[in-house]
Amino acid sequence: MLLPATAYAARPDSLKVLLYDSRPSTVSNYTITQDQNSGSQFTSGDTLVVTFPSGFSLASLSSPLDFDFKVASTDETVQSGACGATDTVRALVSGQTITFTACNSYTAEAAGTVIEIEIGTHATSGGGGSNRITNHATPAT
């Protein structure tokens, strides 16, 4: 008998998305800020998934260069490959989804901390971002 895997998720206290240019079909930087609730923390093996609706293009994004992942104002090391033996976060882009995974050796921050994700040319910790997300062609999407 097969049983479905249990998913544990905690609703954040607040979630904000800031896009730097809202014009249709225009490339834009994004900053996503998640204020985790006081009872949860981002820890080894956890994932944070960001999904953009179809019509937005993430095709030009390059991990780790186009991503900053900050926890409690500390820039974490972002990598694109298999998790290594260091305190890192893996960022993978697949279609409309960006998945951030705390690697096995990730040192968790205190519960309730703020996670800030920068996507685009304003990302600096991976060596400097050079690509951005292309906005949907239809206004108000």
C-alpha cells in the first residue's frame, strides 16, 4: 500500500512582492519578502517555492548569479548544483517555478526570521545578477 508523502507548511506572517517595473512585456527585478511566523524556521531540507503564472518568462534567469537569498539580513550562499557540504541554499529554475532548498548542511536561523529573495540584476551575492524576469504581456495580470 502506498501512502502520500506528508507536506508540512507554515503560513508566513506576511508576504510581499516588489517588482521594479510593472510595464507589460518588460524585464524587471523582483524582491520577495517573507516574514515567517514565530513558530517556524527555514532549516536543512526545507524548500521555498516561487511560482509565476504562465505568460511571465523566467527563461533567461541563471542560478546562482541572478539570485540573492537573505535570512535575517544575512546573505546566504546560493548554488545551482547538488547540495554540497557547506552552509548553502540551492536555487533551481524549471519552467515557471523557482525552488530554493536549504542544503543538508544548512544552519537554520531563529524561528520567525525574515527571508528576502532578490531576483534579477540587483542580486549581488552570487557575483552580480545579469538577467531579469520578463513581465506578462497583458496588463493587470
